[in-house]
Amino acid sequence: MVGLGLRREMLDELLVHVPKQIDFMEVAPENWLKLGGRFQKQFKSLTNNHHFVCHGLSLSLGSPAPLDIDFVKALKSFFIDHGIKRYSEHLSYCSGTGHMYDLMPIPFTEQAVKHVVSRIKQVQDILEQQITIENVSYYAAPGQELTELEFTNEVLVQADCKLLLDVNNIYVNSVNHGYDALEFLQGLPCERVDYGHVAGHYNEADDLIVDTHGADVIDPVWQLLDKAYEFHGVFPTLLERDFNIPAMDVLVNELDIITQLQAKHGVSKQKRA
């Protein structure tokens, strides 16, 4: 399966025609939860006829502040209304005493593992389903006791949740923090991989990449996705593009690359992962 992140700018075009290359679409529920009127009707018409997943922005799993229970309950109703079975979030946090509007790194410590695991379990209990967490890009690792890989794997196992394998984030972090991307990729548990992301980024310097989702996917990231399929089998994979959004035919060209890589590893376009 091949997916595309739905952005508001794409809505009018996709209401008329969804390219055959798109098997599923992904939205941030925060951007649609409170919409009414025309936008709500348009979104409902898409979710009635196409497969959707949700990728959250504000659950703030690593935050020291209490979990927003009302928000989680609102998510549950939203998922039921739109037939959404898969919900992912970032392994990060974005709030404390206020909302920071950015994804901050969780310290790679045993204490943080326990804290995040308890919050994931609480969310899963309310939603009555496993959730999927994304390995995130980060630019600092304060108080680090564990490697990123050790931390990620501990959370996955202890919380009994799934993994959103973001290939671009692995590439970005491997450059920024000087580790082996293939070694990291191979160290993730195959049985936890739920689906994946690919995206573009911005090269600030030779040793600093910023994860922007505002450019085309580069060849080394495509090569890493190829390796991800080799190591973990083919999993549903979605293209993210948050700004500098090109014409749909340009996005479709990138979706075709995902399809070709999946076919290389023995999965036809028709097979549902």
C-alpha cells in the first residue's frame, strides 16, 4: 500500500479525482476535529470512500503535564465517525505548562521510558486499540543514558505498541548524530513495524539536516527505504509533504517510486499490507 499525507491545499483536487497510485491518505486529526460546515462534509465524503489513517501532533507523550484525557476521548469519537483504524503519534512531546508548537526530544533515559510507556498504555486503554509511535528527528539528546535505538525499542516492547518507521528521520539523525543508518534500521523489531513515512528535508550544513517535509525525497532516503523493505518486509508507506507542495503529478511520481520499490520486494500494487 502507498499513501499520501492529505493537506488542506490538496482537498479540492482530491475531491474531484484521487489518483490510482494513492491507496490510503493520512491526516493530523487536530486539523480536522473541530471543523464543521463545508470542510467537514468534504472530509467525510473522502473518508466514506477512501482508506484513511491518522497521525497526531499534540498527544505529547513525553510531557510532564497530565495527559489530556478529553482530547483522547475526542479522538476516539473522531476515529469512529470516519472509520479510522490506525492512529500514530510522535515519540516526543510538545507541551509542559503550555504548548510549544514544536516536537521536542524525550531524554533517552530509563526513567523516561517508564513515563512514556505508562502514557501510551493509558491512551491505548482509552482508545481500546494499539497505537503506533514514530521514531522522530531530534537535534539534541540531554542527559542521554541509552542510545536512540535502545530507547525506541524499550518503549515499543514495554508499551506493547507499534512502530511508524520514518525512513527520512533515520537518515537525518544518522547525519546529525553520526551513527550508521543501516545499523539502526536493522536493529528495529520487524514484528512492531506498522507502516512507514518518507519525506524530504533541508541541508543546513554538511553535518546538520533539518527535517522539513518541504522538498523532494533524495536518493539516499529512497535507498534506505529499499533496505527497510529488505530487512523488515514490505509495509504500507506514505509520502509526507507539508509545504512547498508541488502539482499532484509531481507527488504521484514519488508515489510511483514507492510502488516500484515495493514491487521489487515482491508486493504487487493490489496486495494490501
